[in-house]
Amino acid sequence: MNAHQKLARAQSPRGGTTLKANCYLITGKAENKSGKTVVDADVFGRIYDANGNPVLQNRTRVGTIDVIPPGISDFEIRISVPYNQPTPLQLEQFKASGFTAKVRG
């Protein structure tokens, strides 16, 4: 799985106050070699700031891809990080894990 980042600035509301945050769009290519469509795939990876500090503390799950057909397909995941984290971000060890049918809840 290859992942890249795009930057979009935004402010995130939290508990009635406004905290400044940078919103990133992580884009990439997901490769599904199983021959079956994968659904509800959790995406895991490590994201570090320019100083090598983790961006998502104690968390490696960065998002979900609804459907990954067999072969190579594009994906996008949005994340928000504190405004003061130095860039560029470093994306490492990205992978996805999903199911071949919807999970009943």
C-alpha cells in the first residue's frame, strides 16, 4: 500500500471552543491480491512529524476504506493533527485489513 499526503488547513471545533488543526488528505494505492472484493478495510500506519514524533498518539489505525476491488485502486483518508506539529509528515508501514462480506452489527 502506497500513501501520500495533501495539506488543507482547517479549524476543528471541540467542546464549544475552536482548536487550530491541520487537516491532511492521505491518498494512495491499495493493492488487493485476494481475487475477491474486500469491504470495511481498516487502514493502519504510522505517521510522524518532521521531528520524528508520532502524530496519532498510541494509535496506528488511521481510517477505513469502504471497498477495495481486486487489483490496484485509489484511496483517500482524512486526518486532523494539531496545528503546531511540524511538517512534512512521514507516512510509514501502511497496510489494510478487511472482510470479503459486510460484518453484521
